[in-house]
Amino acid sequence: SAVISQKPSRDICQRGTSLTIQCQVDSQVTMMFWYRQQPGQSLTLIATANQGSEATYESGFVIDKFPISRPNLTFSTLTVSNMSPEDSSIYLCSVGDREYGNTIYFGEGSWLTVV
Amino acid sequence: GDSVTQMEGPVTLSEEAFLTINCTYTATGYPSLFWYVQYPGEGLQLLLKATKADDKGSNKGFEATYRKETTSFHLEKGSVQVSDSAVYFCALGATDSWGKLQFGAGTQVVVTP
């Protein structure tokens, strides 16, 4: 299985600022994804982080608000830009690789509160 | 598009009771199906999975069988413990893009002593 580390684990952010979340995997993986879980809600896919190219965003999410980087096969970042209270959520990184079969693993999440 | 429908919670049970959480799906093709669990204040953990029809996933006393004829993947446990209190998510693997998951709404389970 993959071991995924996310930083920060929790943060309280000021309205209008930006925060970058890091996701580090202990092995090379093909696929990395970013999800958002708003309070009391289910998970929604933000984007697929593509290694060496621009991320692929889902409907309703845009690069200007959620820029993503993936410089190599073990690391990705998600930035939440110009935050508002509506961005208060858990942001989760997930990874998958066909070497792991059809299993998708999740990090512990980054719990952001925007005040 | 693909979708997952999960029974609403909260589900409140006494310790040692039988637990069922219903999950049905709509998808083209033959998706992989997953159950994830989220304990209070924690991230998401894979509980079990099934990759093809009639597969049974099992872990920690939980079971779910991939039923193609009823497009279902219901989660069951014969005797719950207080430590099973959590939110349970049914998820479907996208058939057109490997690795992407479509989640159900989640079902909160509360087990009382």
C-alpha cells in the first residue's frame, strides 16, 4: 500500500489569503487526485494532478482558484487561492497505481478553516 | 453519468446489532466498487473493495458483494461495536478514467453501548 503524507494537517486562514497544501507519497504512483469535502458533505473531485503537465479540472473547479503542481511521481501541491469562508473544507489527496490493483488510497486530509 | 446512491443516516444501533448500509449505483461498463470509512476527526480509510460482479470484499468483519443484476454493493456487519461509529462512504471507480472515484453521500453510523 501507499503511505501518503499531507501538510498542513490543519490550518486557520484569513479571508483573501492563499494556502498551499502538499501531498507526498512514499513511492512512485501513476495517478494523483485532489478532493474536497465540505463540512458534513461527501467528497468531490477537484482535479487530476498530471505529472509534468497541467492538471485536469472537474466541472465547477478552475485553475485560477485551485492551481495544482505535480513535478514528479511522488509529490503534488494544491493551492487554494483568495480564500473565502466557503472554502472551509477538508482537502484530500488520493493516489492510485495499477501496481496496487484497483485500490485508491487517501491521505489524512488537510482541514482548513477560513475566517 | 456515473452515480452512487447511499442510504441516508444517521443510523443508530446498539452494540452487537446487525448493520446494513445500502448502496446502489448507475454506471456504464463494469466499475470497481469501494467502501471507505471516516472515523471522527480523521481522514478516509479503505474498508473493502470489489472489482467485478459477484466479488465479495471483506475486512474487519464487514462484507459487501458486488451484485451486477441489482447494481448494488450493500455493506454488512453481523455484530457492531462502539468503535465502528463512523461515516461510511460507498464509492464507484470511473469506467472512463482510471483512478477517479464517485462518492455516495455518506452514512453516519452511531453505535451505542
